[in-house]
Amino acid sequence: MPSISRLNQQRRVPAVFSTLGWQAALAALCGCALSLPAHAALSDTLHPFLGVTYTTDNNLFRVPDGVEPGPEGRSDTLRQTMFGVSLDRPIGRQRIEANVKLSKVHFNKYDELDYSGEDADATFRWRLGDNLNGSVGGRYSQTLSSFNDFHSVQRNLRVQRNGFADLNWHVYPRWQVRTRYWQDEFRYDLASQKYLDRTERNAELGFDYLSPTGSTIGLVARRQRGDYPDGVRGFFANEDFTQNAYRLKVLWLASAQSKLEAEVGHTARRHEASNSRDASGTNGRLTATWSPRVTLNFIGAAWREFSAYEGGLTPYSLNRGASLRGSWSPLDRVRFDAQLQNVHRDFSEPKLGTVILPSFGDSSRTASLGVNYAFRDNIGVGASFNRESRSIDRRYGTSYRSNGGSVYVNLQF
């Protein structure tokens, strides 16, 4: 049978405190701890937690049927142990929220993929008077990059840094002006995937009419600027882009049990180096929530959006998808979760250097089912099963099928 060669990857020790997200989260934790009065209990503000998860996957590297990625085979089992602290601290009319989590992930067979996960986020929510409010914050995340689009057996850590600030101003009792700025930075550990390093800067401005029932309707203008600083010379062209969107935004509270959220409008994407990949059209997302009972909840969504593609040949895709999620709690301490999702991606004007290839697409289907049980208010256990499949022209990508499952136990102090 065909085989993908297994390459050795040098272990790297990440710098834990070298990012804005970590600094923001730790500053929020320390600052809030110092502001606590002497009589405040630890459980009022700080909530340490820990957990262990065991996961199995019968196609870890997302390779086609009949392909073996190495002598250890297609499947593997991994163990994730994690520890963290969450914070939720009101200070007058303001509030600080933060989370810090460290994890160690060990693979049973492909142990060269072992890594240390890092997650931190912090948000400061502020309010001035009755008409002005907003938030500012940041997030940092380090995890193993997905094998869905880049089928390498080498370890590739993906680091994402995020910072944001937003402001809402009630200019009149029924009218609101809002603005938001956020930046996402993505960096990849593996040299062969450095061309995916990018920074996305986003800014938006909008206004809403606030109805007496709580529903809203408004307009929003959004600009996104994408910079790819580390393209592979002579292979991938400059993929820097600017994307402008103008959308109608609606929140309709149809009843106490149901609501509808919609954001639909025109989006245009323009590239700096070449206009052959420019695209425009109607983009948007529709989300419906229905809770016929307190213990039963459904969320359905449909979307048509441009999205970054973390494979090769092209930097983005036009995604059309739909999903349905449901949760059911037959008992106070038992909850069942289920999800179905179908996504089709169109890749226009793919390139290999300066050679333009025919357009292509792929389709992915995922399904999951899980059960969660709370022994006490601070101890939870659960199990889940998931199934995923993808179909694509083999000239441009890899079709695959995978099945997996996991069990976990979490403890919060």
C-alpha cells in the first residue's frame, strides 16, 4: 500500500509569557486579586479547574482509504491533561473576565506530535453613565494545527493572538451607534507552512434601531485587511488583500422560546498583487434558535462567506454551509448534545506559482453525539463520538473518512 514518509521534528519549547494575550490575562488576574477585599472568599472570584481527556481517532492524519502514514498505522490515542483558572470579578459597574489554561497532550504512537497547549484570554467590560459602554481585551492560543487541509506527519504548532476593543453609544433611547476594532495574528511552527502566517485587521461601524420588545435592526460596514508577511519565494504570490462588507443586521425575538439572527449584504475582496483572484457577491449568515422546552434547545445556521484556507494553491475559499445543533437535558445532571454540519468550499483561480489551475471545490460532512453527567456542581464526566468525511478531486486534495471518540472528567474548585 502507498505510504507517506514519517519525518522527524525537532522539539520546541514555547515561550509562555511572550505574548500580549498571556500578559493581558495575567494582568487581569493579578490586578483583580489585589483588588479583592480581605473578607472575600476565593470561590467568589477565582475558580481553579483541572481535567483529563482521552481521545481516539482512526484516521489521525486525514489520509485516503488504503494509505498508511507510517509504520504505526492510521489511528492513534491521545491523552490531554489540563489545569487552569477562571476569573469573573465585578468592580462597581465594570467587570473583569479572564481565563488561563495550560495543557499537556501526549500521543500514544506518534509521540513526536506531543505538545504543550496554552490558552489565555481577558476582557474588561466598562460602562460610563447609562448611554456609553464597551469592552477591551485579548486572547492567546497555542495548539496543534489541524491535519484536515495540510496532511503532514510533522508537528506543526499554530499560535493565534487576538486583541479587540468595542464601543456602544445610545444616542437616543431607541438608537445605538457601535464601533469595533480587532486584530488576529496567526503564526505556524513548521517551516513548510510559514506561507500561511498572516495578520488580519478588522474595523467596523454600524447603527441599530432598538425596539421595545428587544429586537434590533441596523446596518454595519466592515473592512478587513490581510497581510501575509512570509510567502514562500518563487512559489506563492503575494496574497495580501482588502475585504469590504456592507450588511443588514437583524435580531428578531419572535417569542420567549425562539429568536432569529441575520447578517446579510454585499462583500468585495480585492488582492494587491493580482486581480485574478478578486471576488464579490452576497455574503451572510442566518442563525435560528428554538427552545420548545426548558430542557430542549435547537440551533440551526446557514452561511455563505469568504474564509481563509489553510492548505495550498489559494489563500481563501467561498464557503456555503448549514448546521443543526441540539441539546436535551432529561434529568437535572444529564445532558445529551448532537450536531450535524455540511460545508461546501469553492476555490477560484488556484495557482501554482504563476500557473493558474482550474477552479475546484470540496464538500465536508461532520456528525457528533455526546453525553455529559454532573456528579456534583463541580465534577463533570462525559463521552462523545464524531464522524467526518470529505470528498474532493484527488488532483487538488485528499478525500478521507474518520471516526473518533473521547471521554473526559473535569473538576472545578
